[in-house]
Amino acid sequence: MPATEEVVLQDRSACLRTLWALKAGRAPREGVRYLSVGLDGTIQKLQQAFEQALQGKAQILWLIGNYGEGKSHLLRLVTALSEEHHFAWAYVVHDKNQNIGLHKPAWLFRRILWSLQWEHPFLNLLRYRCEMTTPPSYDRRWRYELSEKLAELSDWLKGQGWQGLVVCLDEVENCCQFHWNQHYPAWETLSHLNRCLNGPVLLCLAITNVGLDSLKNLWSWYARDARDEVETLLNNASANGVTMPNWTEEFALPLAERICRLHKVAFGWEPTISVEDLAKEASEQVKAAQSAHWRTFVQAVVNALEREHQKIVTSQPVATKPPEPVSVVPQTLPTLPVSVPPKPSLPKIQPGDRVEIVRTHFRGFRGIVDRVRNDKVEIVLDGRTPMRIKLPLDAVKKLR
């Protein structure tokens, strides 16, 4: 196992965050290389794309896979490789309702800038302060200028020591939800990017198989004057896209073994169930599932380990302190008042505040406060799958 893949095993907090992400059905931000079992060919293909981008030849990669089959894992794998190649990266989710996507290229570029600033806090983006602070009012010209803007941004990043720019655009299948007059602008933006994007830029578009097939029909209809170009571009995307390998039994044992190692480091506990039994039990659940085989297996292993761990935790005896002898106080002596030290003041947390968790198993996670009641706070954690948790007030700190 390469040393770079073992880094996550040296950080207990990172192992905890990785396990919570897997349990929630999300691709982890950390340890994604460590969990990439059976992806040697896929990683080699992604490495070739980075090598082309390093030579100034912009690349557009289509990451294709149905829900639960590793599409988000591939995107996180791209971000991990970006850090290895010292590319600055942005992660954006296509959202029609928020005007973020190919149909609104100016808003898309704005979100890319904000994502870059979030992922790389020390990045200097003063040159793009106007684009980041002023909402675009009219962005028709951006359909033709987005490729130039991305090339300029990559040059700006190279001036700060980066090798280039990676943009991950997730859930592109949301284009299928467009109104009739939004399809052509989206196609026009993508078509111009395909023809004119240059420089050390890697653009990754993640989409489901069903979404890609639907876009072929929709864009062939709404872009009739470019029907041949639509079919050629999307057929090439389907033929040359990067996909997760189909799930097979040969991946079960090594993947279960790596998840066991994460669990062991995270909780300081040697699993009492064998890796072979874990892999066999999870594989049975995969056979019963009609789809989402990768996600089903991973969640089955994580849940089985959690059940075994809970048995150990609940069965351990609780140490009780023997009662101290009670001293008899003579009635003639007055009882002196005992001064009670004041309770430490809890942090002033209000709904809407952005906080980071500093205690409990969620340490390191961030989210937004939804409700504060007495000494408890309810938080909605960051992530594609919202998770609501309740913690003591002193377990969080407010972010600026």
C-alpha cells in the first residue's frame, strides 16, 4: 500500500470523519485514495488527464455512474489527485433552483470562485472581488467567455505557485429539470467550452447514465440546428467517460479490511468480528439490492462494525465510587456557608451561526445552527446529505 494512502490511518479524527461520511452515504473528503479498491485502471486514466493538463492541454472529463455506484467517490478521487499534483480545485453542485449550472455561466463562475476560496483559504482572489461580490445581471456573453475566464483564472493561480485549476461539477443530470428556454443556453455554454477551453484546466462533469441519455434527447430537440454536434459530443462522453468498475466479489474482502482498519484507529478497538464474516454478510446484502451496490456494501460493513462495537461498550461495567463516610457535625457549631463557584459561561450561539464541533465523535465537522434550547444546540452538518444532530453548547465553537 503506498505511503500516501496510509496517511488517514495516522489521524484518529480523520478516521472518524471518514466513517461518519460513509455511514451517511457520502463520499469522504479524506481517505478516498485509501478506500479506492479496484480502481487502478481508473486512477491511471485520471493521471493521464492531469499530465495532459500540465502540458497546457485543457481536459473535459465525464464521470458517469448511477446513484450509489461511486460517481461522487470519483469526484472526491479527482480532488485528492488535484492535491497530489498541486492543482487548486473547486467543487460545485449543479443546482437549477440556485441558478448554478451550465445555463447560468456567470453564476457558475461566481460559485467556482467561492469554492476555491473555501477550499484554499490562503488563496489570493482579490483580482476577482467584483465577480465574487456583485451578482451578475446579464450573462449571455458568458456563454462564450467562460472558457477564457477559466483560462485566465488558471494563469492567475499559476502565478501563486499552483500548477493549474480543477473544476468538479456534480449532478449535471439536473439539466434535465430545465424549463424549455434554459436548455439551449446550457448546451451553448458546454459546446463552447468543448471547443475553446485551453490552458492547465481540468473540467470534470459528473452525471448519471439515465441523465446522459435524457440530455441527448432534450438537447437534440432544443438545439435542432446543432443536432449532429449534440449527438457527437454526448456519444463521445458516453463512450470515453470515466466510470467505476462494476461491483464484483473480488472487491469485498480488501474493501472490508480497509474499513476495519479505519474503525480500529477511530475507536481504539479491535473488531471482534472477522473481516471474512463482514465481507460475506455485506455481500449478501449487495446481492439483494437492485442497484447502488458499492454504497450498499460500504454501509453494510460500517453498520455491522458499529453494532459489534456497541455490544462491547454497553457490556462494560461502570466503575462506581464508594460512598465517602459522613462526618458528624456538632450541633453547637454553626454551619459555614459553602461558596458555589459560578458556572462557566457557554458560548453565545444563535440560530444561523456557522460552527465547528470541538468535542464528541463529530469533532472536526462543521455546520449551521438550526435551534438553541437551554444548553443544547441542533446543528445541520455540511454535506450533500443533510444530517441533523443535537449537542451540548460547549461542544461547538462559533466560526467567524
